[in-house]
Amino acid sequence: MRINKLWLKMAAVSAATAVIGVLAAALLIRNATTSQFGSYLEHIGRMNGMGGMMGGGFGGMMGAPETAFLSSVNTSLWLAGAIAVAIAAMVAIVFSRQITAPLRRLSAAVGRVARGDTSCRLPSASTDEVGALTTNFNCMVESLDRNQDARRKLMGDLAHEMGTPLSVIQSNLEGMLDGIVDASPDKISSLHQEAMLLSRLVKDLRTLAQAEAGRLNLAPAPSDLGKLVSSIVTATGPEAARKGVALSALIEPRLPPAMMDDDRVSQVVANLLSNALRYTPAGGKVEVSVTQDDGALSVSVADTGQGIPEVDLPHIFDRYYRGPEPKEKRAGGSGIGLAVVKELVEAHGGRVWARSTPGQGSVFFFTLPIVPAT
Ligand code: ADP
């Protein structure tokens, strides 16, 4: 017969142990009683001058009272044994059920999580291994819950982030086809900006997916970081001018080449610049600088925007994390721009960090290694 309940197994093991113990004790007591009682009878026989009868052993001296005494001792022994086993079995059942109760609750909760319900939490009253298991289960469900929330939020954010530029492009193109909207260079340039926004978002998503799968393949080669940054700043000039933000670059002369993947580093600078322009109101300034520091090249993107609250600052490079929305500008964001920046910079062997004063502006820094001298 297979027992498929843990508490029954524990109770059966405890009861079996009690039976073996009681049997061993009963046999020992029975043997000891019989032999001690025999010695006692022989001793009484010798005292009464019946030494000659010794050859027949004490069996010869056993009358009805002696036999009744031994049999009553035996009966009492078996009765005490049976009572002890029954009590042990009952205690074992009660304790086994008590010990396995949290495991049964845990098993039911795991079943609920498997069916997609991540709202259940269990009380963890004990400090033993089962208590530790319960605490770990709660932590696991908490993290699952957070991930599900982040995934749901990301889906909504992405739909919004992609939907807005798409509908702007679509409605303007339809207007141009119907002859209602003028296909002026300004209009086409603004539609191009919307398309660029979409393309950057798709690129960031692809990078993040590659990083998550551990397939962020870089092709680093010696390259001129100052030239790359300066060309991105020049290309972003018209967008900054449209937003009324003064954009400038400060590149230290005669910088050594950096070991980098040009395409990926462009993505990093573009993301930081795009954030700086988004979070800086018209009339503000954004300055990008490239310098050499402590054997590495260092890039900083400083803005005079709204800044980042102290509580948000430690989390801004986390995936899907979003702080306060940009004031005075179109809301939105996906919370992946800075996570991509971090992945890419660290994949190059560099570091990234930020400083900010709420109300005054932020500075984002990242470093890249210099090509080692041969
Ligand atoms: P998002 O798509 O929300 O901009 P990011 O990963 O690029 O996502 O940025 C994460 C958060 O960091 C933003 O939600 C914003 O609160 C904050 N942030 C990033 N750059 C700046 C900046 N230059 N000024 C102020 N806040 C910023």
C-alpha cells in the first residue's frame, strides 16, 4: 500500500518506532523478570533445604501462584506496551498534521501561482526551515507580481509611445494626399522626426532583448569619440532649435582613440541627448562634452531642465523605470532609454552615472576605455 500523505508517513514512522521500542523493552523486561524470579525461587528453595531439587531448575518449583504471577507480569507488560503504542500513534498523528499544515498551505498557494494568481501571500509564523521556505515563497511571488505589473505597464507605454508618432505620420500623410495639408519642407522634416522617434524606440527594444538574451554583440574598434559626438550634436541641432533649447558641444582637442562600437555609442549619445531635450523647457541649455579622465574618455550631457528627484535618481537606469513626466511637453516614455544606455556602456567596459539638482538640471556621464598603447 502506498501512503501519499506526508503527515501519514511521518505518523507511521513514529508509530513503528514506538512499536519497536515497546517490543524491545517488553522482551527485555520479560526475560529479566523470568530469570530473576527463577533465581529468587531457587534461593528460597535452598533456604528451605530443598537444594537437592536444584537439578530440575526453578521450573520444578513453580506452583500455580508463581505461574499466575509471571503471567500477570506478562499481561501487564503487553497492556502497557499497547497503551504506549496507541498514545505514541495519537501524538505522532497530531504533531505530524501540525508540522505539515504550513506545507499544505504552501502547496495550495503554489497551485494558485501556477494558475496565474500572484496575489496570494502566506503568513510566516515559524523561524524553522518551513518558515524560511514560506518567506522565500512570499519574496518570489512579490517579484513575480512586480514583473507582471512592469510588463503590463510597458505594454501600455509602448502602445502609447508607438501609437502617437504613427498616428501623427498617418494623419499628416492622409492630409497631404487629400491636399488639405501642405507638403512643406518643415512639415516633412517634422514627420521625419516622428519616424526617427519610432525607429529609435524599436532599436532600443531590440538592444534590450539582445542584452536580456546575452547576445549583445559589439564590434569595438579604435575610433574617434570626439568626432562621433560632434556629428550627433550637429545632426540634433535643428531639433533643439525647434524646441528652443541651446545645444552646444565641448570636445577636448587631441583625444586618444576610444575602443568602441560606433553604432552602439551613437545610440547611447542619442538617447542621452533625446532625454536632455525632452526634459529641458524652451529657453534652457544642453551641453555635451568629451574629455580625457583617469585613463578613460568621459562624455557628459548636461541640461538645465527640471532635474530628477532624489528618490528617483538611484533607479533611473533600471529597466522600465519611469520618473516624473517632462513638464510642458508631450507625456510618454517607456523607461527603457537609460537601461539601454547602461547595458551598452557596461558592455564596452565603461561606467555610467548621473547627478541632478531638482529644478536646476541634470548631468549624465559615461566613460569608454582608451585603446591600449602597443
Ligand atoms: P523614459 O522613456 O521614461 O524617458 P528613460 O529610461 O530614458 O525612460 O528615463 C528614465 C527616467 O529618468 C525618466 O522617466 C525620467 O524621469 C528620468 N530622466 C531621464 N533623463 C532625464 C533628464 N535629462 N532630466 C530629467 N529626468 C530625466
